[in-house]
Amino acid sequence: MGLSISLLFLMTLLFSDLNVIQSATTEYTTLIYKGCAKQQFSDPSGLYSQALSAMFGSLVTQSTKTRFYKTTTGTSQTTITGLFQCRGDLTNHDCYNCVSRLPVLSDKLCGKTIASRVQLSGCYLLYEVAGFSQISGMEMLFKTCGKNNIAGTGFEERRDTAFGVMQNGVVSGHGFYATTYESVYVLGQCEGDVGDSDCSGCVKNALEKAQVECGSAISGQIYLHKCFIAYSYYPNGVPRRSSSSSSSSSSGSGGSSSSDPSSSTGATGKTVAIIVGGAAGVGFLVICLLFAKNLMKKKHDGTFSLLALIHTCINMHTNKPQTHAHVTKNNK
């Protein structure tokens, strides 16, 4: 009985940190905004629902392979066009984790509307039935500006210079670019089927809106129909972060010089360290279990040995941060 309780204590101790893995990798699924058409589609035969379900399934499946995908499903009377796009610095795994949440969210937030758009911090999904009225690619869908303002420090000059660098970068990056210029982090991305020239124009439009709408705000995000931009100013320097492990995709998600330190990608090193540390903990637990089993076979002084074993396991477990720091450093 004493052995079972002690081993249960060890397992709880060693596995407690593994819960951090999920929380450290889900920041890219934060809801930014939703856009729902006012009109619901009439679907007495269920054909629209079937087409919509098939489209959702196709988009989720493709998100394991690419960061942008567009498709059309249904018959001539029930045609639905849909697409998803992930942020250019997400891995395929993170892209899938992000996109797989969108169908449920779309249904929950918008219901069976004839058009829907749901934007998370790391991806978005859009669908519309045939004949839905189109809007300009430059139309602003959503904006958010930081509450704090910076004045008299040359901030706006630095920000505008960073904006110029990013505008050029989305062209060379074929639709995605992120970088840091003098403590200003900037990111821009265009929809995957937008050409380089149109992308540059869209991003320029978004940057101009950021200057007007956000003024001297320390951060801002502007979402247009065909592109979005984000910026953050760090007066004490942009926090050190892990470089993105993802590579450029051929479908409108180009290369990136860096990833947002405030996003989940900035926690890549930490996440890897937690996973490695957790795996090491599992291995160490197995060794402890085998050793404890042998101790129980030796019936002399078993209690003292088991207590000593528990004490040793706890001490070694609490020294994990050194391993984490080493792994994180290797991923920078």
C-alpha cells in the first residue's frame, strides 16, 4: 500500500508540468473577430449543410499540408466557395491545430449564414455561397490599437521606417513578412492568391490606415479583406525569442525574418524544452519504478530505501530548469 501511494505521488509530480505543453502552444487560436452575413440560407433538403460540411472537411485536411487553400464544393444550385489561411510563420502542425477549430467556431458564432469569416490570431476561415455580393480587397474588416500611446520619443519615425521595410518585405516574401526595426516589430500577410504587386498595394493601404487609426499607439492590428498588418513597439528592446521553425510555402506564405515575440511562435523554445523535460521525466519515472520493484524484492530495510528513492527523485525532478534553459538556448 505504501509503495502504491508513493509511486502515485511520484507520477503526479513528474507529470504535472506536461499540462503546460498545451497552454504554451494554443495562443494562436485566440479569437480576433468574426464576420457573419445577416442572411441564413434556406436548406430544406440539407444540400447546403452537406456541401458546407464537405468543404470544412477538405479545408481541415489540407491544413496539414499547406498554409493556404481555397476550394469550391456543392452542385450548381448549392455552390459554396471557402478558404483558410494560416499565419506564415506557423508550422503545418500548428496550422492544423488552428484551422481544425474554425468549422465549429463558424457554426457557433454565425450559424448557417450564407457567408462567414472567423479570424483567430494564427489563422482564419472564410466561406460564401454562390452569388454573395463581393467587397473590395481594401475594405477594412477590423482594427485594434494599443491603449498606451508613445509621444516625443521618435517612435512614429521608427514605426514608419519599419512599415516601409515590411511593405518591401511582403513582395520579396511573396505574401508574408515579419521583422524588427529599432524595437518595432512588424508583420504583414496577404491572402494566398493575391499577387505580389496587389499584395504590396494592400499592405500599403493597411499601413496608412494604421497610421491614421492608431496614431501614436504602442501597437496595432489592421485587417483588410485581402491582407492584414500588425505592429508592436518595445521601448526596452524586443524580447529575445526563438526563430520560427517553419519554412516558406509556395501558396502565398513567404519567408519570415522573425516571428512575433508576443505570439505563440515566440514560445517555441520553451515548448520544446517542456516536451524534452517531460520526456526525460517519464524515462526517469520508469527507472524509479524498476528500482523500487527490486527494492521491494529485497525485504530488508525496504521502507528506508523507498523513502530515500522518493527523496532522490524529487531532488532530481526539481533540477529540471537547467535542462530547459539548455534546450531553449539551442533553439534560438
